[in-house]
Amino acid sequence: MEKLSIIRQYFLGNAGLLEHVKVTEEYRRLMRILAESDEALTAKLESNSELYELFEKFKRANDEVTAEEVETFYEAGIKFGALLGIELMKE
């Protein structure tokens, strides 16, 4: 098993104080829209198995690409912050 870096451990909630991060109302609003839209589309597509499977495949791929994107940008941000801190300490 690959050893996770401290950056990934923090991101995944295995280190740090992530329980103190507050979710915004805008995030909650957007999540409600996503959930309601997903439920409505799923209900309409259940009668057409080909479209239903295509939609499920789309959702899985979208979830995976979103997770990859978030992790990549999160790690880049942490690394940038660390490099910025090092540069500031040199001055």
C-alpha cells in the first residue's frame, strides 16, 4: 500500500483539524440542486436502461474527475503556500 503524504492525509481528514472547516450556505444550496436534479433525472431515465446506465457512467466519471481535480489543486496550493513561507522567511 502506498504511503500517503501528510498533504493527502490532511486532505482526506486523517490529519489536522478539518472538523473546524465550515460549509457555506452556497455550497449547501448547490448540493441541494445537484441532489434534486440527480433524483429527477434518475427517475426519468429508469425506464430506459441504456440511458440510465449512460447517466450512471457519466456520474461516476464526473465524481472521479472532480476528486482528482480537487486533490491536485489542493496539493498544489499547499505546496505553493509552503514555498511562499520559505521565501518569506529568507527575507
